[in-house]
Amino acid sequence: MVSHRFHLDLAGHSVSVLVGRRTAPIEVLVDGKVVACRRAGRGAGVVSLEAELPGEPPQPVTVLVSRPKDDDAAMCALQVGTDRYLMPDVPLAVRGLPSDGVPVRSSSAPGPP
């Protein structure tokens, strides 16, 4: 189960990082395709994943994910050369549903009888 999704658009590419619970793998997606995956282990610390942005030549990038003891405080950065970009945590909600999956009634929908 994914607990965080970090996302950044950079150089015409969509970069997402999916961070699961403590024992789940961390995945890096570029333009919707998984390009790197690593199981972080149980301890706190920083996990580093290597990937590439497509192009001629491909651009190597490093994704740094901090895994503190508290799952709610994870942070993610994308490093390209000497530049480092903080990746915002994007909510994992489905359209029309809050993140806990409980349906929300639209204001235009009729209420119960």
C-alpha cells in the first residue's frame, strides 16, 4: 500500500515517487513507467535510487527519500547534477473520494428521501 506519492514535472517529464509502508518498495516513475525500485528496509534513514530522464543523451538523476521512524514525515528530493529539487507530497485521493475512501455526496446529487 502506498502511503506517499511525491511528484515533480521537470524538463518536460513527469517524475513520481511512490513510497509505501515500512517494508514496501519505493518506486520511481518517469512518464508513468517504473524506472527504479528498491526495498528500503525497516530502519530510518535516507534511501537513494538512481534513474534516468529520457533524451539524447539520457539525463541521470538521483532520488533521495528520507525514511524517518514516523511514516507521516517522509520527504523526497530529486537531484540532477548539482541541482536538488524538493518534490511535493501529492495527496492520494480518488476524484470525488477523500483519502480514506468514503464516498462524498455531490452538492448536485439528491439527498436521501
